[in-house]
Amino acid sequence: MSSKSEKQKILVTSALPYANGSLHVGQLAGAYLPADLFVRYHHRVGSDVVFICGSDEHGVAITLAADARQTTPQAIVDSFHPQLKATFDRAAFTLDYYGRTSSPEHHKTAQAFFKVLHDGGWLVTRTEEQFYDEKADRWLPDRYVEGICPHCEHPDARGDECEKCGTWIEAKTLGEPRSKLTGNTPILKETTHWYFKLSEIAPELEGLVLAQDAAVG
Ligand SMILES: [Zn+2]
């Protein structure tokens, strides 16, 4: 542990909740309360600690909610972000900052991180096949494709998992795939994705975790 003269700086964050619905008690207790307890402890012992979090306003969860309510992703996040923030305030969590991933500050910071990783050669691109709905003119993330489960033959399995047998699925393995947007049969098209070379720094990260464990223990 650090000496009192040079305080260890501690940054705490929790999984960002998607701005696509209200928080329930299980989420508050499971994902945010442990972080809040940790932060309260560090406030009490005089640590230099900052607790940040925010609404995740990008991703499939948002577009699915927008499609289900027949509105736009922007309308969904604009309605749920203030609600999430109010819930954290009412629960008296000790957050120093609660932002949103659509803010200009977040875009700027995320782009700066991306640029550092890109310039440093930490990213690799891979071309893969993904389902595409020609009628809707949209790429289909896994959850937008349904079909027959390759394991139990459940006819309404999702492209990421089968709710009947609980098996994780790769969308391409579904039988008779159909688009959740139009019901049409989607086609497979090539698309490029960026991946972070996590394996190259895995030993270093493991070392940090073990050192932290030893310090706490
Ligand atoms: Zn199944």
C-alpha cells in the first residue's frame, strides 16, 4: 500500500447500464452497491477516490428497445438517461460523475483511446460474415436473427442463444434463419471488425491483479 504522503489514486466504475429501461433492485444490488460500498470505505479512510459511471447509449439493446416501441434510438436514450440518473440519486450512491456515452466529452475521450491503441498497433482487423437484411437495408446483430436451434431444434432460437436449451449459439448455425425486422431470410455478407490484442498484455494484467490481491490479502 502507498504511504500517506503519496496517496494512491483510485478510480472506480461499474458496468454502464443501457439506457433502454428502468433499473431494478437486482441490478442496483448486484452491479452498483458493491462499488458504492468500496468507495464509501475509501472515503472513510481518506483515500483519493473517484467513482464514475454513466448511461450506455449505444448498442443493440437500444435499437431493439426502439424497434419494440416503434420510436427512434435517440428518443429511447433521451427518455431513460434522466430516469437512470434519478434512480442513482434517489438510492444515494456516492457517484462523483454520471454521464452518457452520447456526450461530446465521451466521444472525444473514446476517440483519443482508440487513436492511441490504433497508432500503437494494438488493434487488428478481421473480415467476417454477418447477416444482412436486404429488405430493411440493415446489418443484423446476432439478436436480430431467429431460427431453428442447432442443438434442440427449438424453432424460435435467438442468434446469440437458445432460450429453450440455454445453449450459446453462433447466428450462422441457425436453421432457416429469419430477420426479426422483416421476417425475411437474411443473406451473409462480409464485414470488417476491429479487435484488441488482449492476449499480448494478458501476462502483465495477471501480474497487476495478483499484486493487488497480495496487497489486499
Ligand atoms: Zn436449443
